[in-house]
Amino acid sequence: MKYHGAAFEEEVDRIITNALREDVGDGDHSSLACIPRSASGKARLLVKDEGVIAGIAFAKAIFHKVDPTLKIEELKKDGDRVVYGDEVFYVSGSSRSILTAERLALNSMQRMSAIATKTRQFVDRLEGTKTKILDTRKTTPGIRLLEKWAVHTGGGVNHRSGLYDMIMLKDNHIDFAGGITKAIEKTTDYLQETNRDLKIIVEARNLEEIKEILTSADKVYRILIDNFNYEDTRKAVELIGDQCLTESSGGITLDTVRQYAECGVDYVSSGALTHSVYNMDLSLKAMHE
């Protein structure tokens, strides 16, 4: 996934537009009621937690969408480690505009920072091994881009963006297709017929399925070693060798990720990076000069 370019900026704008429609509706009447149009002010984003900060760039896009005249002074950058009391940025300009954008910016950054923090914890556990941590499609509908962006900020690697940019033959695909070999054959035929160049990942539930996948190893990019114990993961890695890349998944936690990495897999994927996090505590506070 690329975090620059026209397509990325368009998706960011769509997310912000929809979020503002949901939150602001026909107006921020709290601010309109008691804040004069001409009032200006300054606020700081304050950290009341510790971890890895993420979403600064997205927050800037929010503020500028609400009011292009707002000015942001960055004190930290995305991916920095932060502690309680750190200031991340100052935003200044129309007081009404700052208040209108406040909650959306906070909600986004709190979640993105939580994901980046958890990702960095996995990355730190994997230090010294060849294994990289991957995210999954277990994301919040409508904001997948933000959550995968946060994984990237935390030092993780993004898996496929969706159903359209990679083929992933999981247990249900295999069973509905009539088995591993048939699923791979049908997939390669489909890619040729539709003139698509997509990588193929195939899930294995046991060592026998690993062996069957390897009969079509020239067509497979990566083998997903799903819910294997450590011993069988090591055996699977030995069987696969350098014929395909390897990925472990299935309930892998911070407590177990190092052991799976030491089995020799290239990747570990974890849905917990995005579906099991506690938001970082951040607040936007007015500054009195």
C-alpha cells in the first residue's frame, strides 16, 4: 500500500468527507452558538499516555479540510515514541474551525496511535530475526486505509489491501473448489483468462496440505501456515525451503510471536494489530497566550 500519490489522497479525502458528514451534519451548533466568527485561538495536542504516535499527517488533512487557513506546527512526527506530557503539535486559526475538527482528529489519532504502538511492540519482539509482522483484513469497515497506515507507521508490513490486489486461497475457497490442487489450477486459469498479474497465497491446515501445495510451488507466492504448533511450523519451513515464502498465523500473540519467528518463517500475520487495541489517551487543549 502506498501512502502518497493521487489515489491515496483521494481515499483520505473520502474518509474525511464521510466522517465530517457523520459528525458535523448541518453545522457545529455548539461552536456557532457561542464562538464569534472572528475569534481566533491556538490549541495543543497533548499526550496523556505513552507509545508510538500516529495520524499526525491525517489530522493535518482533517484540519485543512475543515478550514484551509488553519496552521499546524508539528513538534513530533508520525512514528515517534511519546510519553505522558509530550506535545505533538499546535493548531492555530479560527476557534470555530479548531473545535469543529477536534473530535475527528482526536478519534483518528487515538486509534491510529494505538495500532502503531501495538505494531511496534511486535516489531521489537522480532528484532534479530528475519521475520516481519503483517496486518490482516480484520479492520474497521470504512477506515482500513487509516488502520493499515498506522501499522506501517509502527514498523509493520501491510498484507493485501483487499480482495482485489492479491489471491488468497483459504480453507473455504479450497473446500468449495474441491481441494488444494483444483483451487490452484482454477486460480491460475482465471488469472490467465482475465490477464491479471496477482500473487497467490495458499493456506495449509496440516503438513500433508503443505506437501500438496508444493506440487504447485511454481504458481504459489506464499504458503500460509495456519494454526500450527511450533514443532509442526519448523517441519513446514523445512519442507518448503526456498520454494515459497512462508507466513504463520492463527492466534499468535506478543508472548508467542518470537517462538514462531525462531521457527524460520518469513512473516507472521496478526489480526490483533487492528482489532484488539486500546486507544491512546490524547487531548486537544486550548492555549492561553
